[in-house]
Amino acid sequence: MDASGRVVLRRRMRRSSLERFTKGVRYCIIAMEACCGAHHLGRLFAAQGHEVRLMSPEYVRPHVKSQKNDDLDAEAIAEAATRPTMRFVEVKSQTQSGIQALHRARERLVSERTALINHLRALLLERGIVAPQGRRKLEEELSVFADEDGIEALSPRILARAHKNVAVVALANKLARIAWAILARGCAYDAGYEMVSA
């Protein structure tokens, strides 16, 4: 679009061809939704000398005129970028993006850990063992529980074959394998899943 809002060029492009295309264009304002990969592209375009304007998708959505598609999205982004009151997102550096990725990964791991702790509490409750809420309280309860021969309530089949300490470790390993499978595959636990060797 030019300064008057008239469409100068309408072309469909893939992400891989964007950098090559913008190298051949003189200085312009490049507007994008702040989504996956937008900060990387923003850094590339800024290095070429363009002005980059990133916008939160929630601020672009009101400018979409009808059914959502790529052409209408591009038009809405261009229109939103010209608004004088639009709030733009600053392009993150690679360091900032890396720190954000670490925070998000940690947040996800904490969430998964909480889910596993709640799952373990539910398994214990199925065997009549009430464990308090909270990771530290559960750890304390389990250590006391294991020391007081309460492990027999968990799995008599395992105890018939092994010492109680071995049983505790076996159960912990099983939970760790379940947690790893869930995290690695990004899917829910399936008790009937059978591993197929390659």
C-alpha cells in the first residue's frame, strides 16, 4: 500500500521467498502479526533497513472484513498498521526470544509436574492413602510412607518379588517413564500402548 492507502502490489508469497523479495524493495514499512517466526523475520527486515511494525493478532482481528483467509488477513494487517492509535509490539532480539523460550519451557514443565503430582495423589487415593496437596508435602508423605511399611498397600505384586525400597524405586521409575512418554510424544497416557521396535 502507498501512503494514501491504495494497493500497489498484491502478491501471494511463501515465507522462504520473503527475505529475497524485501531485499529488492526500497525502504518501506513492513507490518505483521506478532506470531511464531514474526520476531525472526522482523530482525531480518530491520537489518535490510525497513521499518517493522508487529501487532498483536487481537488488535488486527477487528479489521478483518469478512471470512478469514490470507488475502483478507493481509489487508486487515495493512489497515491496522496505518491506525495512529495502534499499539505495536517491539521486535525481540535473539537473546530476548531465547529467554522467553526458557520461561515458556519451564512453565510447561511445572504444569506437567503438577499434573503428574495430582495423578500420583489420585493413584494413592485409589488405594486408600490420602496425600496432602503440594510437591514438598507429597515427597515428605511418600518418604514417611515408604519407611513405615505402608508401601504394601501400593502394589502387593511388586512386593512379593522385591524389597520395599526396590518397589518404591520401581514405581517411581514407572511414573518417570510415563511422564517422559507424555512429554516426548505430546499426547495423553495410553495404558495399552505397545512399543514397536524399529
